[in-house]
Amino acid sequence: MTNITWLKHLEIALYFGLMTGFVFGFIDSFSRVFVWSFEWFEVYQAFMISMSITISLYFLIYVMASCVFKVIRCDLNDVFLNYFYFVSSIFFIMFIYIELVLNLYVFSGVIWTSNNFFYSLLVFFVLFFGYLIVLIFFQDRFYCIFQYFKSEKSKFIQDILFAVVLFILFSLIIDLYQINNYTIATKSQQEGPNVILISLDTLRADYLSLYNESMGTSPNLKKIGKNSAVFENALSVTSWTLPAHASIFTGKYPFNHNTTKIDQLLRAEENTLAEILSSNGYNTAAFVSGSYVNSKYGLSQGFETYKDRLDFISIAHTFDKFSLKKALNPMINLFSGKVYTDTGELSYFYRNILGSDLMKTAEENNEMIFSWLEKNKNNKFFLFLHYFDPHDPYTLGEQFREKFTNITKKSYLRLDVDKRYMPVNKTDLEYVKSLYKAEIFYLDAYLGKLFEQLENMELINKSILIITSDHGEEFYDHGNFFHQRTLYEEVLKVPLIIHYPGKIKPSVIAQRVQNMDVFPTILDLLNINKPEDIDALSLMQLIKGVDYSRNWTHSALYGIKERGEFTQKSITINNTKLITTGGHPEISDSLFDLENDLKEQNNLYEIEKKNTERLKSKLIKISSK
């Protein structure tokens, strides 16, 4: 066993780096496939990312090891280097997965947080001590393993690695092609209007000029609303994205379509709006810009084109519990600096690198939509457009902020509210509200460009255009921020506009309705039979001036692990609203008179016990269907 060259040393290091990356990639891919929560490109990228990380890591190990071996004047040979990198790989893999399992099933967190830093450090030192013992005292026993790797049997491993590399390369080529490819739909032989359904994520109705003139945030929505049926009291069925869109697509309450939690997807047996319209001669396409509307959640059923790719390498909202990237997150955060700067602004690294695949902007979405329309404008189509721009962290629309505030901070100011009703600086609160308004103005500007494009293509008057949202947003109305936490009006009340020139007269409708009602409404407008098992009601009754056949609305928020698994439900009959919170420690069961207390500040739960019991009984009856 003679000394070897630096080039041979590098070859051995990179070979073991490749093998280690293959192990991480295989486990990551298998876990995604096993839980059936993935898109096809995530499989090859799991291998590509893992192998890229480990090859880079093993190159650094090679550089450091070469320096150390040179300083201690260690004679390097083939057997020792194979032994060194083999043992290093085994212990590296053991450390990563022991930490992942501990934090997934014991600590329910990530590696090296303040709560479990000691345990992570303990695991590291125990394994490192074992690593040194094996490295120093068991080299002779490794010789038989080395002989195995030198034998013909090792060719099998090399062939697998070669096949995986080819798989990555071919998948990469296909992926690059598909990202920029747009389907040209088959020309429809049937007459009928186009259908354009627009979902504006996280858009609170009372922050729009259309509903509140003083806001000055949405001149284009206000303009189109003048020629539309505008619903003043449209409520979402929940306060977060996935179940809300599942309800819009199926016309069912969340407890019926059962897509209620983060890891769930819409069942294949559900009959979606896109599937119904596709079977009735419509070409179907969707362009989405947020993670929880991805096709892997089952929402792409019935769409011929579903553009949900937010970035080339998608990391956010993927099933990555056993990925190498998940394990290295704490180190990435450690060396990349704080997520927030000392002034409370989002760091450049987070905004432009780690958070780059959280969304597509309205500008990016419009580019894709316009390209598709150019190729398919002559075909009858159903187009679902999802815009994510009003969602936190409120970093868009910087050029419009001076319209809403004189404060000159550059970005989103973090408000650390760990518990409800913690003190918040009023100036900071107003500033965050102004950032939200600026984002809405930014979105509205690009909606204006969309409406202009539809008009230029002579599509605006040939299409049923419906605009709504999945949920609203809280700004300390009840002591906290964002959404997915409560069922108060600020997170449930959403815009709802139906524009269909010549068929629907401009009107303002005050009746409380729900965003999922767009499902049967579209089918009614197209004279298509509605499924019998839906919960939603057609809004055509109200548009035609006929009494609405339901005097109640219902919303629910099912246990979210990060929120403590508390199931909240609400029901409103006429203007009396009940909220049950499932024992939530910070939110009480509540009863509100919305006619006199629209901001839900006066809890009548214990005062009007007859009304409380009456609504409770109705809520139980609805939920038990």
C-alpha cells in the first residue's frame, strides 16, 4: 500500500461524498413518495440537492484533511483514506438522522434551537467519541471491507450512482423544458362564455376601496366593481388557504371534503369545478403563486395546465422531514445571519435566497398568464388565477408606501406577539397596516393590467369574471396578527365580485354568503347541472332578487399542530355569531351581535344564554352532517 497523489485523494473524497449524498437523496425521496406528498421534480431535486451539498462538504473535508495530514506528516495510502471517508460518512449519516428523529418525534422542532441545543450537542459528542474510537482502533478490521469495495461487487454501487446521475441530468433537461412550455388547448367546438376565477390570497375586504372608500388601495377593483354584483358580506369557510380553496373548488365545507390540515390533500374522488367544466368542453388552466395551492395538495384535478412552480428549486412547503436541507437549516440560519435585522427588517439573505420560493409576484404571474392567453384566447376556457401578493411579510409595493405612511422604514417590521394581547407599539402597528395597504395597491395595479389585457383581447365582455379571496388578515383587532389563528370577521370577511356584462346587472348585495358559493353560481350561469352532494348555494337567487334559501353561514378552523391542535367553529344566524374555540387557552367561546358590534368586542356568550344554546345546537347539527 503505497502513498497516493493528491488527485487520488480528491477522487476518493468526492466518491464518498457522492455516495453519502445518494443515501440522503434516497431517504428524502422515499419519504416523500411514501406519504404521497410530492411533485415529480422534487424527486430528482432531492438527489441533486443532497449530492451537491455532500460533494461540496467532502471537498472541504478533503482540503482540511490534506492540511492536517501534512502537518502531522501522516503517510496516506489507499486503504487508510477509504477507511477514513467511509467511517466519516457512516457517522455523519447517523448524526443527521438521530437528530432529525429526536427533533421530529421528541422535541417537535429543528436542530440546535435554544430548547434542545444541549441534547443536540450531547448527541454530537457521543457520536464523535465513538467515531474517534472506530477510526483509531478498528482500521485493521476495515481491510476486508476495503477488499469488498475493490472487488467486482463494487461495480454495482458505481452503476447505481451512474444511473442516478443520468436520472438527474435527464430530469433536469425535461424540467427546464416544461417550466417554459405552455399548453395550446384543443379548440372547443361548443359556444359559451369563458370563466375566469381570481383568488386574491389574504385579502381583507374592508381594506379595499370598493368596500371602504377611505382606504384608497384598489382603484382598479373599484372600477370593475361598478359594473358587477358586489357582495358586501362574503365570508370564507375558514381562515387559511388550503381548505378555503378546496371548498371553492368543490362547493363543500371543510368537514365534508376533509382537507383541513397542513399535511392533507384533496381526495381524488372529489368532483372539482375544473373537472366539471373540462367535461363540458372547457379548456382548463391555472396559474398560482402560493405554496398551499400547489398541485400536490390535490387542487390541480381537472386542469390541463397547472402552473404552480414558484421557483426552480422548491424548498418551502415541501415534505422534507427527512431531507439533508432540513437538518442543515439551523446551520444555514447561523451562518447567514439573522432572519430579521436589528431594526426589525427582513434580512436580504432571507428575502432573496431562503424565502425566494415562497411566492410568485403579480408581475411574474401576469407574464405567464398573458403568454397563455395569447395562445389560447380563441378557445373557450376556464382560467383560475391565484395572486399571493397581500400575504405577509408585506415586502411588495415599496414604491407605493408613501401613499399610506410617512414612516421611512424600508421593509416589514417584525412584531413579536407570542401571546395574544401582548403590548404593541401603536406606531409600529400603523406602519404594518400601511405596508399591507401598499401591497394591495401593488396587486391592484397588476390586476388593472390584467383587466386591460382581457379588454385588448376582447375577452372581458365574453367572460364570467369572479373575484374573491381565501381569507382576510388580522392587525391586532383581537390582540394578534396574520391569520390561521381565529374565526373573527377580520380573517373571514373577503371580497366577492361577479362581473358578467349583459347577464348580471350592477348591484350591491348585503346578505351574508360564502366564498365557496361561487362553485354552484358558475354552473348555474353556464346551465350545467350541479352535483347533489355540495353544501354551497348558488348566488343567482340573490342576484335575481329572490330570497336566499339559507339564513346562516359556517366557518371552521381545524387543529393546526403549530397552534396547539384546537378546533374552532363559528356559525352566524342572521346577525348573531357564535364562536366555539375547543378549549383554546387564549380565546374564549364567544357570542356577538354583529348588527351592533361588527368589530366583535362585546362578548355576550354568558349573557344571552338562550341564543348561545340555540346557535350551539345548530352548529352541532351542521357539523354532524
